[in-house]
Amino acid sequence: MKGPDFAAIAGLIIDDIVLPTGDTRMGVPGGSGTHSVWGMRIWSESVGLIASYGANCPAEILATFDQAGIALHRAAANPDPTPRCWQIFEFNQHRTEIFRTSESDFYRLQPVLSDIPAEWQTTVGFHLLHEAKDIPAFARHLSAGGVKWILAEPPPSDFTPEKLDEFAAFLPLVDIFSPNWEESSLLLGINDPDAIVDRFLEMGVSLVALRMGGAGSLVATAEERWRIPVVPTHVVDVTGAGNSYCGGFLVGYAQTGDPWLAGLYGAVSASFTIEQFGLPVIDGETDARAAGRLNELQRKG
């Protein structure tokens, strides 16, 4: 049995969202991997998530994967109950994540190498969302299995100067690195976006996509770089936008081999994520809407 063309591996989380206005949205399907595969699904019909989640995970949350046509493979060891978090947003789009369940269990019971089905090890593109210290083992395993493109995105808590050596260890082993601007600044002690991507390129990765929120993204190789704008749309909730960008970027780069186009794919995926609370609906109109947004970005150059 063939596995999906594109996949992510991460824990599934139930989000309870608090907006700057004080409004709340409770029980929203979330987690970095969830948002990533929805970003992939905008561009590909062959997508899957390897996830850890508790036996109490509501059936309606699991059903969203079937409805979107996304394969869901449950890890062997799982946190119980399903991880749940407050996601608290400020007006400047800064997000604070506070676990309502055991944070240590969430990280301790992330999917492991043995959770990757054999047929998934030849996936075209894989999004790794594990801690920086764990990425080298995953990257080597997936590369040996035939995965063509690996994108790494460690959790925000890893972006501290004390863990810089862990980033130096995994960056030469992955194909794409997509951090965000704020976290990268904390890690490197550098605020200038161009200087940030220069530093990551020097550390051994060949393609960087620095996500900058409302300022778009900066995509860079050693030879060239591109400023990618955001897609103009009505912003409702930015939860998961960065993860969706990564999912879209990975598919775009695998399909086109063009870093600039991959950045546009990522921007379009993120635009679908921010238009509502929770996950965007994948339906018969999705392909046309995505193509229209991509064409508009291409037209703007």
C-alpha cells in the first residue's frame, strides 16, 4: 500500500483560543502538524499526518481529517488525555501557548521513528516538527528511506541561544528550514532578516524560508533571495498560519523546484488558515481559489 506523497509527524492538540478582544473559541482542532497538513492539502490530494493523541480525542475532531481527505496514522504511545492548550493572542499577533494538560507528557510522547509506517518512508516531502535535538535521527532515517525533501520546524521553546548547537547539528541534514522572525532573533541575537537567513545558510542548510507574519516571508538560498508578500484577506485567527505556510512551501518546492514559487504556495496556504477559527474547509472550490490567489501573487511579481 502506497503512503501519502506529503506528510508531517507531530502531536495533535485541542486549542482553546483567546483573542486580544477577550473573545474565545474553545475546542478547536490544532497542533503544528495538523495545520501543516492542511497547508499541504491546499496543493496536494495525497497528504498524511502521523500523530499522537489521547483516547478521549473527540470523534468530531478526528472526522475532520477524513472529511479533508487527509490520512491520519496514530502513534503507538499517546498522551492521555489528548493535549489541550490555551492559545493567547495579542494585537501585534504575538501568541502565548499555555498547556492545560501535561506539557511534559506532550513532548515525551511525541511520535517516534518506529511510528513511521514502512510505506510512508518513501514520501516525497516530510515536515519534521520535533525538538531540535531529535531532528538528526529523523532526518537520517527518512533520507535513507528515500524521502526527497525534508523541512524542519522545531517548536518555539527550542529557540534559545543555549540550544544553538542543536540547530547546527540538524541544519546540514535537512533540505529546508522555516523558522519565524521573532524566534530566530531570540536564538541568534540578530534582528535583521537578511542577517538571520545568512547565518542559517552558513550553518549548512541550503534553503531558508523566514516567516515574518504580516510582513510576509524572506526565502533565501546562497545565491538568491526573494521577498514573499502575504495574500490580502480578512484575518480572523492566525493560529497555525506559520505551520500551514511550511506545509504549502514543502509541496510547492517539491512540485516546482522553484524557491520563489514555493514561497507563494506557502503564502496561499497560510491565507486559507487565517480566514476562520479552526481549520479551513477543503471542498470542490479549494483548487480554484488557491490557483486564483497564486496567480494574483505571481502577477504582482
